Amino acid sequence: SAIDGITGGMYGIRLDNLVSGVNAFEALASAKLHPNNKGRYKRDRYRYVCVVLASQVLTLLDAFIFPDNLDTAKAASQLHGLALVRSTEPRLGQSQGTLLASLVRLSLVLLAYLEPSSVKFLQACSRLRCFLHWVLEILRESVALGGYSQAFHELTAPLDRIVLAIVLQCHRALSRCSTVLTEMESSPWQTYFGDIESRQKGQRRLFRAILELREIVLAAYRGRNEVLRAALSPQAHEALSRGLEEVASGSTPSKVGNCDSPSKEASLRSFLENDWVSGFHDVEADGSLVIPEQIANGQLHQGQPTTTRGRQAIEEIIIESSTIVREYSALLNAPFTVYCENQRKWAETDAVREREYEGDVSVKNLTTKYRTDLTEYAKSTSSRFILASQRLSRVVQLANDPWEHHRYWMFTACTDLLYRRISFHPNYDFDDHEEASYELTLGKERESFQREEAARKEREVAEAALRAAIVPYREAADEDAESLGAEAEEEEEDAKSEGFLGWDVDSGDGSVDQSEYNDYQDP
């Protein structure tokens, strides 16, 4: 079937819609499986889980193998990942070889089962191309040091078998890409895609993947042709040589880029139509051993039987895979206490302590540098913000100040210091003659008159209050004067009645004198 029953991918498993993280159990539980849980359906379920795990493991390792801060133009940066993956991890088993060999095996799993037009497939091709260059680099070092360039030598046989496996998987992947391209172009876009834009994107990714696969095969042919000549049949090797010679003679890009130009697309279509890609798809079954058609297995070529070195390489790959599975299963099923003891012994070595100390020092240095950078960045940001704010305020002031404030302008009589003649400039000595206004003068007089009237009224109120306070005192004084007058009258009457010594009351002279006295007393 062209559509994968679990993920809906076209001729492969589609993983582009999965979230990050190793979620094999979730993938296993949510898989849309056939009701029959035996046979190939059960195998499909396990295959899907293995593909998910391989993809997520390689995705997690990308951050360590290909860090973003490396400059790919430098040779030291290019060998950074090789230095990390050329060692052997004893906790995974000695039969697996270097970590690079394990990474290549995981990449081959993705190359065999992923959807050819997906993003994950394109990433797997690019990653495998880098791994192949590292393998060829180790082989060149071995040849330079040991002086042995023979294919499948005792010291280079594991890496030679990896190169052969990469070429075989690329051949199968190119066949799948050709089938997918034919299906996409011969079917309406509604058959496999939601819109025509998705189809165009998938087709562009497919051509880029074909270009990556072609570059991988070309690198293996140029770097380790002895292995291909010894392991492939003469017919397959000749077809491969003709196809790659056409690529080398044409306009082969030195760097994989966009494949939208017609010349690149035509070159890729021509490569898909050569005899090596379009042929050699049959297999030969010998019991449990399955041998591809292009592997040298004693076939007759020009009346002469070929060697069986390719068959031996396939058998060695099967034996190596079985040994890896058996050893890894034994390590996985070992008691957890044994694993903890191995971890303790490994962690108590001097090398680990030195690594821990170096790591602590590096973390502290990086932390200090990070904090210093943050402080400097904050200072520079604040200073730039202050300068920008001041500049903006000056610009706003120059632009808006003449219109926001009430100013008076005058014609310029002469040029300024820069010998510029400006039509208008502010008149800072403007006199509006408000003091000379007649209405203003009358207003000032009216205000002074009103102030005098108010002061006069205040004085009258104060005098009235003072008079009100003095009246009770005058009434008491009048009462005292009246009482004194009454007493004086009583004394006068008594004196009239009694008279003085020597005076005759009845005599006329006395009366006259008395009346004169009374007149004298009256005011």
C-alpha cells in the first residue's frame, strides 16, 4: 500500500507531526493496528516504535554533536563531532564498536522506513552524509598510519562494512524516492495532500533528499572505491561508475542547496533513470540469508565467475548485528545492582574526578562571564536608552516648541554665525504696550477707588463698634451726676430753711443775698 496504515505517510512512516521526546510507549499505545496481533502486523508495530526511538535519540544527540556555536568553515570545528563519536562506550557493549558506528546504524533505520518526502527523512540524509565523511576520515587516518588500503582489512573491516551498508541503503532509498516522485506526478494532489502547496513543498523536499543521497554515494565512491569494487558485482559497479561519472562531468553543486532550478532538477531526474538506480532491486534468498542482487556472490561475468567477497560481507554484517543484539540484551537484562556497581567504579576514577573539577570550573567561569555580560548589557542598554531619550526630547522640542508656546517673531536683518539668512527668528524683546492702554488705566483707577471705598466702609464699621462699646459708660456717668444734683438740692433746701448765723431770715437784705447766692450757684 502507498499509504502507511499507522501514520498515514506515503511509502514510509511519517514522523513530522510528533512532539519532541522519547515517547515509544505512547506511540505503541496510540498506533492504529490491525485487529490481528500476529505476523507482519505485530512486526509493523515494533518497526514503528524502533523508528520513533531512533529518530528521537538522534535528535537529542544533535545538540551535542552539532552545536550552534561551531564555525563550520574551520577544520577544527569540522572535527569536533568526530572527536566525540570516535570512542567506544563499554556500557553499551564492545561489539557495537565506536559511537559513530551506532549513529550510522540508527540513521540507516530512518533511511529505510521514513517517508521519502518528509522533513525527518531529509534531516536523516543530511546527518548520514556527515557521518559518512567522519567514517572516511577515520579510514584515511588508518590507511596513513598502517599503510594498508586493502578492502575489508582486519583493522578496517567494521568501517568498510558500514560504508557498504550505507551504499546499499542509499540505493534502496533512491528507488523509493523515484517511486514516490512518479506517484506524486501521476496522481491528483487531492489523493495524498490537503492542498497543492503541501504537494509542492513535499516535492521540493524529495528532490533535496535525492541530492543528498547522490552526494552520499558519490562520497563513498570517491573515498572508498576499493570496498565497492570488491563487494559489488561487476555489472553493478560498472553501472554505478557510469552514473557517477555523468554526475561528475555535469554541473554538480559543491554544496547542497535549493533544488528548484530546472538544470538541477533535470540532473537529478537523469540520475534516477541510470541503470544502477533503476535496476538491481532483486534479492537472492539462501535460507535465512537474504543477499541483494548487486552483491558479488559468484555470478558469471563475461564467462568468468565473480568473487564471493560481497556475500561474506553480508554474512559478517548479520553476525555482527546478532552479536550486538545478544550482548546488548545481556547488558539490559543484567541485575540493576551490577549496573550500579559498574557506575560506581567508573565514577570513582581519577579521570572522572578531574573531569568533574574541570566541569565545575568551566561552569563557574561561564556563570561569571554570563553575569558580567548581563550587567554590561544592562548598562549599555540603559545608557543608549538615556541618550536616545535625550536626543528624542531635543528633536521633539525643536519640532514642537515653536507651535506649543506663544512666541513672537520678527524678520531677520542679518545673517547668523553660520552665514545663513533665516527669514524669521524669535523676538525675545517684544513689548505689547499693555501699560499704555487707556482701558487698562481706567481699570487701575477703578480698582483703586473700589479699594478706598472698601477701606472707608471698614473704618465706619470699626467706629460704630467703638461707639457701641462707649455708650454704657456715659449712661452710668449721667446717673451719678443726677444723684449728686439731688443731694445738692436737698442741702440747699436745708440751708434755706436753717440759714446762716447773723442772717435774719425775714429781712429783705438777707433774701436778696440769698437769691444772689442762688444765682451764683446756678450755672
